[in-house]
Amino acid sequence: MATAVEWGCPVIHVATCIACGRCVSICPSYCLRLQDGKPVVDSGGPFGCLACGHCMAVCPSGAIRVTGRGMKGGEVFPLPLPSARATAEALEGMMQARRSARHYENRPVEKPVMDRLLAMSATAPMGFPPSPVGVVVINGRDRVQELAHDLVAAFKKWRFLKTPVGSILLRFMMDKPSVELMKNFVLPVVDTIIEARKEGRDLLFYDAPCVMVFHSPLKDPVEPAIASSFATLAAEGLGLGSCMIGTVAPALQGDKRLRACWGIPAKNFPSMAMTLGYPSVTFPNGIHRRFASVEFV
Ligand SMILES: Cc1cc2nc3c(=O)[nH]c(=O)nc-3n(C[C@H](O)[C@H](O)[C@H](O)COP(=O)(O)O)c2cc1C
């Protein structure tokens, strides 16, 4: 049985509304309209208020509030003036300086710093508010090593995929490019991680003091991927290093018990893991990068 979608509930405070109409023109769900020159909430249209908050963000007099779909009413806040925000140069410099960090100081990440990083990451765009993304924070080297231990045990089961029967199974489970990637990259990497662990080296999480796992109820990993991309930039801005760890997701996805052990809701898909910590290496140089193709058509 289909469950009814809860829509957002915009409320306009008529005494403070200056009838500029900006909320009406910005609303992507067309649930506001002008009536006698003043904005009113319109319940019509194929869908209701998405609770994206754009009407509150654009309102110069604070006359509109949205609740519902995760909004509780206190979300809107004044932004610093454009002159006080990061310039393109500052942002570009930060993006160019970001590197995947695989060497960390033996120093914990402070809770207020993690809270700030999570708040910064939560500014990421989402397909359909509110964000479906959940984050599990594994904090402290010992806890991270416990997770590494559990994952390496799960990786050991993947060795079966290198057998003739496993190869056939892989071909049933994945498309050809994914099978090639699995055979030529993922399985050898996982083997290296297993072997290194025997020698006390952590090539999965690089002895990071913190790991964050981004998950969502949707099988499509795009929303956790966007959120974790924002997190890597937030980390850079906060003087932290981070590294996306792709192999974690399939290992957790394939093991319900492991997900339960590590606080990931049973029905959610862990899509991306990210190490976090104070980097022990600094890079004086950047690297020019480009997309596989860019076409202006
Ligand atoms: C989806 C994804 C998965 C990744 N998985 C891993 C991983 O499992 N282990 C690792 O060391 N790095 C991983 N990385 C980091 C990349 O290897 C890294 O981005 C690459 O080395 C380029 O370095 P840079 O981020 O400093 O530009 C991953 C990156 C992405 C985007």
C-alpha cells in the first residue's frame, strides 16, 4: 500500500510580508502564488511543497516559514555578506590543495570539529528534501581498527570470486566493465589489504583516527556520494585530511550482520566510506586533472 507523502507547510506572516513576490518566483514546486499582489500558499499542482526552503532563504523580511519534511521552523539564518564569503580564488585554491590523505597524525579529531564538518557536509544538494543520507561515525583509532578487522574478514570471503564458479557468478551479478574492474583492480586491491594486515599494516583505513560511512535507503549511491564529496571539501577547509574508501560499501552491503554491528539501518545501503584525520604529509604541489571528455554541444 502506498504511503501518503508528507508535504512541507509554508506559512506567510502577513504583517511582516512586504509583498515583493520573490518567494512566488523562486518556488520550484509552484505552491505559492500572488493574489491581489500578495503571496498566498496554493495547495494546487501535481505536488506540494518540497520544503526546499528557497522561499525562506530569498525572503528579505523573514515573513515565511516552512515546517514539515524534516523542517522544524528554525532553519533559516542570515548569511554573511557576499564580501565576507569565500572567493572563487579561495575555493579554487582549497579544491586544488585537497588530496586523498593516506598518512595521518596519531591525533584524534575533536568532536566539535567533526560536528562542524558534518554540518558543512549537510549543505550538500539533495534530490528530494529532506536528505535521505545518514552518517555513521566510527571515532577513535581502536574502533576504526575493529571495523577494519571485520571488513577484512568479509573480504576474505570474496576470494571465492576468483574461482571458476565465482567468475561465473560475477558475470551474472555485474555488467562486463564492472566484472573487469572487479577482477583487475578490486580483487587484487583487497588481496593486498588482507596480506598487509597480516604484517600489521592498515591499507584499508591507513590508521586514520576516524571513519565516516555514508548510507541511504536508496540503492542509488548518488546522494551519499555527493554528501561525502562535500565532506572531503569540508575536511580540507578544517585542516583535516580525508580519503574516500570505495571497497567498504560492497562489503557492508553484502553483510546484514556487519551492518547491524556498525549501526547502519538494516534497510539502508552503505555507499561510501571516508577516512578522516589530521594529515601528516603536506603537498607543496597540485596536480592538473581533467574529465574524460568535455563537449560543448
Ligand atoms: C569512489 C571512490 C572510491 C575510492 N576508493 C578508495 C579506496 O578504497 N582506497 C584508497 O586509498 N583510495 C580510494 N579513493 C581515492 C582515490 O584513489 C583518489 O581520489 C585518487 O588517488 C586521486 O587522488 P586525489 O584524491 O588526491 O586527487 C577513492 C576515490 C573515489 C572517488
